[in-house]
Amino acid sequence: MQSGSAGDWALLAFGTLLTIFLLCLQAYWIYFEEKRRGTLKKHIKLFELIHMRLEAKGSRQPTQSSEQTSTTSERGTKKQ
């Protein structure tokens, strides 16, 4: 009986980690959807910490669309 090569084990590990990551992402998404609706029954501290960090990061970097809407010409139209 042969054991798997290093590439086989790496593929298995990658697939497992990717699956775990995607399940966590889905749980995070569902958590904040339930929180937005007001039907959240259990608070998860890890998701709250991640959300706070993402909000802090997002507030430091203005998006390109918000910069474009804030700059207007004298006629009140967007600059291009």
C-alpha cells in the first residue's frame, strides 16, 4: 500500500482549509444578516471583533465613488 505524496497531502490540506474558510464566511454573513433584521439570538464575540476591524479599515480609506461625488463643477455636475 502506498502513502500519498507531498502534493496529495498539500491538496487535501488546501481543500480542507478552503472549505473551513468558506463555511466561516457564510456563518459571518448570516450572523450580520440576522443582526440587521433584529432576529439575532446569540452574540459571537469573534464576528463582532472582525466587523469592528473591517469598519475601522473602511472608514480610513474613502472610496473612489465618494470622492467623485464630493467634487462637483460650478454647474453642479460631476467632474470627469
